[in-house]
Amino acid sequence: MPAEPTGKTESAWEALFEKHDIAARVRQDGVFKISAEQIKEFREPRLMAKFDHKKNLPAIFRNNKLGILPVNRREYVIGPFDLFAQLPTPDIPTVQAAFPAWIESISPNTIISETVALNCALASGVLNRFLGEETLAPTLSGRMGTKPFSFRIGGQGGERQIAVDGAQIEMDAVYEGEDSVTVFEAKMDLAEDFIVRQLYYPYRHLTSLGFSKRVRTVFLTYSGGVFDLAEYGFKDAEDYNSAHLIRHERHALTDGALSLKELSRMLQRTQARPEPEGIPFPQADTFARVVNLCERLAEGPMTKEDIEEAYGFDPRQVDYYFNAAAYLGLACRESGRASPVILSPEGRRMARMGLARRNAFLAERILRHAAFREVLCMALAGGSLPDRSAIRQVLLRTNPGLGRPDSNTYGRRASTVHHWMQWLLSLAGA
């Protein structure tokens, strides 16, 4: 379902900052501890302290360059913390994975939760290959309290020392192999950043249990038949900000694959159509996020604020991704300009398709546009995607109204075309 509007959380935090003079107390003491009871006076704490992306932070936190962390089940600490890390871009080649034909109780066509996504990844051998473990057993999951630990965290004004004891964590899944124990944080959206706490607190909790095996942490996202896996490590276990990306892979289920021959046949049976009126040429580089937005819209309408919160976007990025879906005829406004975003009739039809049909449908929608057709022809003829300068020349021929020929506009749009074509060719493992 779409995220709850953030207005109540914003107002509640403004009231708390005013009542307890939080910004001044942080400047004076370095941090400010606030109890769940104090927060509950204005709103439920679990709704007030869950910010998965930097953009989700209330304005009063962002304006004062502050963040919030749980330290036990009853208290939180507010301070000038660097809480978030960037996720790697999903625009990399994919590894093909087959879902077992004998499994009937779950299907890659109907993955509707993080738990089912993880089960599907395990059944398809994705987790084993990524982790390099021949066998994996699911062990821990769910909510629990952490063992005591302390750590350093950086931010404006230097490092602070934080002590944690019994803070609530929620682990989507823990898998144990012969050589490692791995905790997974799973999401059904393709955001640009994440709060490191989601991996760091479980990591510190598990390492405190005295395992003889190394503890690993992986951030997994699922969208459109593709598992995006990013393993993070901590160079210094006691330094929150020492998180670093170790490896990143994308695994695509063969249920959604298209061959280069099929793409070539699509070019022959589809024809270029006029560019849609009133909708700008796409500026959303990550096509997987366009697909993911349509998946979320299949659950119901989303306001601009819902999309901002789900992906950690700024308002301009929301427009980019909505306009990209609208460009393909998959999304529209419910009524007026400021109304919620919904799937179009064509978008709703796509949402009912299985992976293979849906990917073919998306490919055909892309190839209705002259620039994309010409670039794919060049890629199939030359064996690889043309570079951005060549794509820029294509755009100057096919879309001469984008701007002045000497402007940067054509270069930026060429980047979008390049990324969309990478997605399309990745369906064929190219």
C-alpha cells in the first residue's frame, strides 16, 4: 500500500523539538536522548523514528543536520549523525537464474512480499551463487532485542560514542552456510540510499553471539524478475560509518528473459509512433525503477509525497519517473495535475501479466519510439550498444525539438536512452 502521508510525523517532531528545545540541547551536549514515552505524547514512536531513506527525515531534522537512532526499547538518541549510505546503481549486467519448475506454492510472477522474494531467490539458487555457499539453511528472522554494544558515529562536529542495549531490530532473514552467517535486509523497491542501521545493528548483534563463522550483511531488492544484491562490510566493527560495498550483482529469472532474435522480431513487427503530446522525453535513467514504480502503483494510487517517501526521491526525480511511465502509456494522473498517480488501462493490463509477457510488452512499448528503435538496430548490427555521442546524433535526427543542438539536453537524454537500452539488452543476457 502507498506510504502514509508524512504530515503528522512532521508536525509531531516540530512540536517535540519546540517542547524539549532539542536543537539547542544537541548543540550544547552533542546529543539528546528522548524516551518513547515523550515521543508517544504526540505520536506512536514506531511511526516517528522509522526513516529508511535520507529524504524521509522530517524537515526539522534535515534543516538541523540531525538523525535519530534507537539505543534500547525505551529510548532514542538524536544527534548530528551520518546515518545513510548510497546503494549501487542497478545498471549492471545480469546473471541468469532459473526458478524450479516443480515449485507450485510460490511463483516469480506473483512475488508480493520481501519474505516471498527471499524464498524465491533461495529456491532459484541466487543466494547460494552470490554468497559462494553450496548449502544454505534459513535460521533466524523477525524482531528481537540486541545484545549490548557500543560504536562511534560521525557527523557534523566530529564523532560521537553511542551505547546500545536491547534496541529492537528486525531481520528479514538470516541464512547459514558452512563458512558464513548472513543477514539479509530485503526491499521491494529500488531506492537510491538506505539507513546503515538496518545492516549494522543486526551485524553487531550477531557478531556478539560468538559464532566461529564470519557474519555477512546483504541488502537485497527485488523488482520485475530481477534480484539486486549488494554485500556490505564494516572495516571497523565499532565504526558505524565504516560500511563499504564489497560486491554487487544482479540475477534475472529466466522466466522473464527475451532473446536477441525476439528483440529483432519486435523491431520488425512494431512501428514508430509520434511522440506523446504534453509528456517530456524520458529523463529517468534507471529503467528498473520505472518498472518498480508501476509495480507499486498496481497496489493503489500514490501521491507525489508517497513516491518521495518510497524511493527517497526529491520532487524533481518524482516527476522524472512518473513522466517516464506516462511516456510509455503506463501511468497517468487520477484527475487533475496535483492528483495522485495511478496506472493507466494499459498499465493495469501489464500488471496482470507474467514476467515473460510483461517484459515483452515493455520492450514493445519502448520500441514504439524512433530514437530507441534506431539505437537498438545499431546495437544488434554492431554487437554492442553505441556510445552516448552516437546516441546523441540519433536524438538530433529523431527528436529535434528537445532543445538547441549545442545544449546539454541532448547529452542528458542520450544517457537515458543508453540506460534503457542496457535494461532491454540485459533481458537477453547481453
